[in-house]
Amino acid sequence: MNSHIAVVLKCYPRLSETFVAQELLELERAGFGLTLVSLRHPTDSKTHPINDEIRAPTLYLPEYLHHEPGRVFSAWRKARRLPGYRLARNNWLRDLRRDPSANRIRRFGQALVFAAEFPQGATWIYSHFLHTPSSVARYAAEMQHMRWSASAHAKDIWTSPDWEVSEKLAAGDWTVTCTAGGALHLKNLADDPDKVSLVYHGIDLSRFSPPPAPSYARDGGNPRDPARILSVGRAVTKKGLDTLAAALARLPAEIDWRWTHIGGGELSEALKAQVTELGLAGRVSLHGSMPQREVLAEYRKADLFVLPCRIAPNGDRDGLPNVLVEAQSQGLVCISTPVSGIPELILDGETGFLVAPDDPAALAATIENLVRDPGLRRRIGEAAQTRVHTAFDHRGAIGRLIARFVASGVVPSKPSAEKIAS
């Protein structure tokens, strides 16, 4: 078997999915040939430098079937002659009866185009996220009589129905996921628990080298040099940014601080309105998405990183937000919550602090304590930085992923990649 993998992605490139881009780049460096298959066209106006380094071509599937009816019809005429078309169609019809939605119809139409325009030389399908991308991957793999695997993350694990997750785990060869909690949940749903493996994302520490001279001097007592609080993430319910805003409004008046948030999202306007209503607008800067190098500069300016994650009413939650790993790599103390895989990174009181979700009073007290105590921030920040360097270096993570591919017969073309996989 050769080393060419068709990678199915929901949207490529995407600023909020640096961890995906980093993985793709490392797979290329290891000697795998890739073709990226994106279900959507990008909407971000900027990209990360990582994306510029990825050489793989991208096949964009019809985002909405009615926009390209000729392409979809032509694909159907070709795909219906493929050896596994009947199996894929029957499985899709069964899924459609349980989930009679336009999205389910769109998934099958995209799978038809993927199967009909299948990348030349590709011998394996690998999908990022277990929901929509893995539906398209599964249907196309069945049509092509091809093996496939998946990487599961957060929303795709916790908001997909159990029947769908179980059937995808059974249909694929293996699945990796990025938190121990997610791995346990998937193992409980799998026909064979050994098909599920824990593989942390990690970060490329060469891109997050330690700051030249980290400062822990600010204590919130100088209005000309206020304590700097940072958060990074999409403005969506599970990030808990409303809790952070409420907590900041509770801080004593004598503490001087500024809050910077980076990341767009569906709740951006609501967050801005909340900040104004709380009378915090003069102390708060809300930004949209930024390239990685600009985010890194903000980590290095900050005194404290706060992301009070929660489980959303629909069950959506983070896995282990990479921004926490990035912030800690800079010696920045992080405050978050014991949700999903976050306690696997942040050891409360040792490498950061955990507070209960939706508790602005407890969050405010923790922020106040850390702002007033630069020595504590230094001790915890240095411990956090050490933990990231010992446990969350992406080189170990990519090695475990490569090992899964190699065990499946997808062998990279470069001999050096075998060392990485070992």
C-alpha cells in the first residue's frame, strides 16, 4: 500500500483549527502524500503560516447541492457503478430514516462527488471530526471499497447520537481522540474498544518558543500599567465568556486591569453588549480571529489567561482547548474549569487553577488572588511551562498517529518517518 491519504475536513483552511493544520503538515513531513477534501469553502480572510507550508491540493465538494446540480448528477451517474454503491446507498437510507434532514441528504450528495472525483492514487480515507466529515468519509469509503479512519474531538463526540457514533466506530478501522474522557466515552460505544486510541494534539514548540524575558511584575496596583487578562476562543456558549465578563465586573475597584479577547463567533455581539451593560467597555478589547503569530504576541503581553469553559445545554463542550496549551507554553498562568480534558492539562493549584463552570464569584476571587500575587503567578507559570514541554510536545502525538497508519499498512515514503512512528 502506498502513502497517499485523502483527508476529509469540514472546512479548510480555518483559523480556529490550527491543530488540524499542524497535524497535516507533520504528516507531509513524515512522507505521506495528502489530498485534502473540504466540505466547505473557507470564510476566514486570514490564514496561519502553517497553511502556507502545506503542499497538499484541496478538493472542494459542493457546499450546497443545489449550487452545483450538474456536478452532483454527473457524480451520481459515475458513483452508482462503483462496487460499493448499493451498500453506501442502503446505509444512507437507513440513516435518513433516523435523521430525516437536509444535512443528511447533503452528506450523501457530497459523498457521491467525493467518490466520483476520488483523488488519484489515494488508498486510505481519514476524516477530522466524527460528525459530518465522517459521514461523507464513510459513504465514500463504502462506495470505493476502501478502508478509513477518523479523528474525533469534542462537539462531534458529545452532540452526535449514540447510534451514529457506534456505527461509525464499527465501520472505520480505528479512531483517535484528544482527551481521556472522550476516549472512554467512545470506547463504551465501540464494538471493539481497541479501535479507539488517545492521541493528544500537542503543539509545535518550535513555534511557541519561551518568551525572551517573561515578566510577572504587575499586581493591578498601577493604573498606567494594568494587569493584562487574555482569552482566546470562539464566542460560543461552551467557552463561558459571559461568565468571564461577569467575573471581571466583580473585581474590586482598586484593581487596575484590561481584558483582551481574541476570536469571532455567533455570540460576539451578545458579548459586546454584555461588556457595555456591565460598564466595562473602557477596559475591554474584543477582537475577531487573528493569525497565530499575532496571538503569540498577545500571550507574551498577558499576565493571566482565562477560559471558563462549560457544557452547553445541547451537550457541546470543549475537548482540551489548544489555546490553554499555547498559553502555558509561554509561562502564562491559566484559569479554566474541570470540563472534559482540561484537568488532564491543568493540575489545580500546581500548573494552573480550575473553578466551577458558571460561577463568576469564584472566578473573580481566583483572578483577584492571582493578579495581586506576582510571585504565585511566576511559580505556577513556570510549572505549567515545564508540563507543556514534557507532556504536550506535538512530536510525541504525531508519532502515535503515524504508528496507527503504519500498523494499517499506510507506510510513509520517507525512511526517517519510521523513526518518528517508533
